Amino acid sequence: MKTFYLLLLCICCRVAVTAHTVQVNFTPVFGSQILKPGQTHYHTSTADSIRIEVCRFYISHIKFMHDKNVVFDAAAQVYLIDMADTVSQQLQFTLPDGVNWNAISFCLGTDSATNVSGALGGSLDPANGMYWAWQSGYINFKLEGSSPRCTARKHEFQFHLGGYASPFATLQQIRLDCVQSSNINVVCDTAKFFDYTDVKTTAAIMSPGARAVELSVAAAGLFAVKP
Amino acid sequence: MRKSTLILGLLGVVILAFRSWNPGPATPAHFPKPVYDFARNPLRSETVQLGRALFYDPLLSVNNGISCASCHSQYNGFAHADHALSHGIFDSIGTRNAPALMNLAWQKSFMWDGAVNHLDVQALAPITHPKEMGETLNGVIKKLNASVIYPSLFYNAFGDSAITGQRVLLALSQFQLTLISANAKYDSVKAGKAVFTPQQQRGYALFKTHCNTCHREPMFTTGAFSSNGLPVDTTLNDYGRGAITHRSADSLLFKIPTLRNIEFTYPYMHDGRFTRLSQVLNHYTSGIVPHKNLPAELQKPISLSPEEKVDLTAFLLTLTDKKFLYNPAYSYPKEIFSRGRRNPASLSSQ
């Protein structure tokens, strides 16, 4: 009987815990400008104009952290963030009240288990254009556009970064410190991407390999919390 | 009384649970456990039928001209007879021999180089390849939505008529998972229902000595990749697995194919260079070109007398499964396609 009351107490406590919503916005930007399809941006370090047509990426394994501890794990969902779809950029989480956190942690890309699980649905449906047909696996980060500096056909560049198998695994773990709030703004600054690679020499990465790994590490560095 | 009713009731629930929990096809007794996880995509006859319709429908290609079955014909063990390299839209010729499709639930990776890691996503490769079907998954979905028959086929298969990329792929998998070949004479012998002729028996002994390491029974493949000493065709320069893993140890390695129904899956090898079984045997006895990735088994040529080659061939012919090759459940689904007026695009190519 004692156990029963204890159990009842636990259930009551559990019900009594109220929750609140935390929205995490992932906004693709170019420097200080919000990315919009077809807009031309000026890249200072190469003195070049860059037009971004496509910027899409997967965000997974989102966790709210307090110092080194995970205090809330929202890992189940994989989000496809698309510069052309503002709704896709607004991720909402229901956190129990009283949880203290000072960082968020997430992965850029899809994990290897996801990559070997066959045909998946929702954000992971291969029809979303983020899946490689010829060599199985998700494209974790896709950036396409054009620049006069790029010598490829029509001055177009295409970076499709992905690959899950060792030694060319591209999944990136990112941790960003932040001040606890119901609204967190994370930017993905694509301008920085062109500090790491020159479209004049490399206009396309479309398959897993050493370059895809290097540029994925660079892509992870594009993310920052905007106060 | 109450207790026994409860127990009986519970037992009933358990039995019912097991009865409905039959996600995969019956596994032949002498086969190992399937690799495919049927719990994630439990077979339903309606979904299998949808997959069969998709498999035979040229709507999957950009010009509505080529279906999966164009290069995977049932009477050839779902390989492509007489065509060394796969054919595609607008008379394109690909770079590899269309492989035979059977016992796919036991296959760990797909394509000659293992580039595809799961049966569900295999179809994406031929659908989108510019020299095969040249379509996009979204293009296929659009055409399926516009067709007369497919929304109801998807409804029957999935409980609502939404057509998604995932559902197209899962249905294609379901049909292909039913393509099980386990009724060859070899299988009857294993089941104790038939006996080999003396010649077949001699051939079986030779097979076990010379071939079974790679073409391991009862699947007649280990599913691994290997070099078999074929010189590179310089018009193709296909290095197989090496191009996927970027490892020199994988250069010139190709998937070991099953030998089941080999009588009908000609031409042979990844580039279809051999049209007859005798050429294949001659390659292993006198055609192997040394290569750093040649496996130990092939370091020394296989020695077979002309009589032994005949015996070995006699055994290989016991892997022909007529029930599989002529199973009406795998054939062109006339009854599905005649149910509704086809959309004109796919009708024109029938």
C-alpha cells in the first residue's frame, strides 16, 4: 500500500510539472543579410559577388545543456532547414519548467543509423532532394549558387556535403553557448563558407570523400548564436 | 475459473499477436535468416501489388519508355538477356550489366560496387540515372498522382492515397522481396526430395572444391566483393568497389553474384563480357590476369579437364528454378493495369 501512495505521489508530481515552449530559429544568412533565393551578396575577402540559390541542411540530435550535462534531449526529430521556407527554420520544443540550461548542442547532418535505414519519410523522404541516388546516403548540407569568379559552366557552384561511412563521415557535432530564453536565434553564415573554399578552384563537391569532410567541418563553423 | 479464463484469454492474445506478426515471407528452410528488416516494412499483399505495378510501369522513366522490367525480365531471372550493358531511355547504353534480381532479402548491399546500402533506396539509382530512366523521384510522384490507377493502389497499400517518395520505394521493395528463388533441383536434393544424376553429383563435388568459397551455398554468393582476375575493359575503365571506398585494396573488386538461375542470366560478369557459361569456366581455368587484389583462391588458376567442365556445368544447371522463372505472381500485372484507363503517357509505351 505504501508503494501505491508513493506511486500516486509520483504521478501527481509528474502531472504538476508544467512546461513551456522554446523556439530555436535557424536562419541562413550572408554576413548581416538574411539569405533569400536569387539575391546577390558581396563577399569582402574575395571581392566577389555571390548569388545563393539553394541553402538546405539537416539538423538532428538537438539537446539542451547545462555546462557539460544534457538537461533536455529532443533527439528524436531530424529537421530539414531550407532558406526558401521560413517555417522550416522555426523549431519548437516543449521543455519542463524549472530546467536550467546555458547551451544547445546539435548535429549538422544525419547520423549513420539514419543513413542505413532504407526509405524514410517526412523530412527524410528521399523526394526532398537531400538523398544521393547513386551512392546511398543523405546530403547533410547543400549550398548552390553562382559567382562570376567561378569558372564552371554558367559560373555555377554546387556543394553537396555528405557521407556517413568511415573514413569520410561528415556528421558534425556543434555546441553553442547561449543565455536561457524562450527564443534562440542561430544563424548559419554562408559568407564564411567562401573563406574556406574558393569557387574558382573548386566549383562542385557532390560525393563523399576527403574534401566533403573538410568542408563539412567548415560548414559547422558557420553556426553561431545571434544575441 | 476466473484465473483459467484469464490465462486462456492471454494465450489467445499472444497467439493472435503472433499470427498478425508475420511481416516477412516464409523463409526457405535451408536459407539463413534474411538481412532485410521486415519489421520496418511488413509485407502486405496490396503493397506488393502496388510495387509490382510500379516495377512494370515505364512511367518511372522520364520519357515513359523504360520500366524496371525492361532490363530485369522474369524469364532471365530478372536480368537482361543478350544485353551486355544496361539499356536506358533514348537508346542510351549504360556501363554495367543489369544484375539478376532474386533473394534480395538476403542481400547486404546493392549494385556491382555496393554503392547502395539498402534495398529500399536501390531504385533511386536507376530512376535518376541519365542513361537509365533519367527521372526524379518527384517527377515520378507527380505522374503517379496524375494517373487514374495509382491513388487507389496507394490507398489500398497504405490506408490513404498520399503518394510520397518513401511509399514508392517501400512498395518497390515489397514486390522485389517476394522474388524468392528456392525451388531449383538443387533445393529439392537438399530437401531430400530428389537426387542428383551421377554427372550432377560429380559437378557438385567440383563446385564445392573450386567455387563454394565465394559462391557459397545455399545463396550461391557470400555477398562480398572480390576481384576475379578480369582484365580492365579500357572502353569502360570501371574499377568497381574502389571508386566507392577510395581504397586501392578495393580496386577492381565487384559484387560476387549469385549463381542461382545462371542458365538464364547471361551475359555474365559486371560488364556482360561473356555470353556463355563455357567462357566463364574458361576464364577461371586460363583467363585470370594477375592483380594485387586477386583473392588467394584465384592466385593459381583453377584446373579443370574438359570432362570436369561439362560436369560442373551440369551441376550449375541444377540451380535453374522454373517455378521462379514462370511464377505468374511475378509477371506483368495485366489485371492491375486494365483496371482503369491508363494515363496516355504510360499507355503509349505499353
